[in-house]
Amino acid sequence: MNRSNWLAASAAAMLMLACSSQREPAEQAIAQVDTSLGAIHDTAAKYAPDTLSAVESQVSALKQNFAKGDYSGVLTAAPAVNTAIKALREDAQTKASEADAALAKVKQQWRTLTYEVPKLVADLHTQVDTLSSGRGLPRGVTKSSFASAKDGVASLDAMWSDANNTVSSGDYTGAVTKGQAVKDKATELMHTLGMKPS
């Protein structure tokens, strides 16, 4: 083997050795990326899907480099991918906390409504029963407005039942919207029937 061939063979051997010595750290870098992303994937999919998609593209590029044997490229790009995963984790956790706080607020609104609305509806039913017994109507309440209010009071039970069915499916926001509508209508009917809300 002449000197130039020997040098070329040595350089090739050193390059292969350098590549193979980078393979294991590159594998470890990818494993770390997979573990980090796996730990937050579900939360990120729910609260930061667009950012998750961008990070998954970076991870995919990293794995493609590894498959091509570009271990040095993997090791160069891995820190940026880890930084992106860390930012994704923080973003998803912040949004999850905000969603939890919003849900807690809505649940509290629902609890308040479940205390107030049944009492209003019961008071209205009592008033309708009392007025229907023929003791005369309060000042400002006509037979026509009483008949209309009576129908309105009858519909409140179905509306409140609908709100309860909505919360049973886990939709607190929808239940609060429906429950508030029942409360508003009940308050309006109380005025129509000459009652003062307690």
C-alpha cells in the first residue's frame, strides 16, 4: 500500500470511528427527546396542538438525520429540539392551568345557580297556585298576563331539567348558560306576578 492510499484508508477509518463514536450519544439524544415529548404529549395535544405539530416536525427531522447516519447533525440539532420541547411544556401547562381555573369558576357559578334557581321556581309555583285559587290578582297583574306567566312558570321545570342534563354530560359552561336563562326568566316572571325576588 503506497503512502497516499494508506493516508486515505486511515482518514476513512478515522471518519468511520468518529461516526461510530457519535452514534451512541446521538441515540441517547433522541431517546431523551422522545421521553421529554412523551411526558407532555397528551397535554400539548389538548392545549397547544399547533406548537406540538411544529415540535413533532423537528423531532422527525432529527430521526431522519439519525437514519441517514448523520449523527453529528443529530447532536448539533438536539439542544434546539430540547429547548422547543421545554417551551411547549411551559405553554401547554400554562394553558392547562388557565383552563382549570376557568372550569373552577364555571363550576362555582353552577353551584350558585343550583342553590338559587330551584328556590325561585318553587316560589313561582307557590305564587301561581295561590293566585289560581281565586283570591284575586295583585295590582298590575291582568288575567291575560297571569295566564301567560302561568305558562312561563310551567316551562321553567323543563328548562331547568335541560340545564341539569347538560351538566351531567360534563358541559358546565353550557349548563351555566342554560341555568342563567332559567334564572333570568324566573326573575322576569316574578315581576310579572307582582312578586319581589327574595
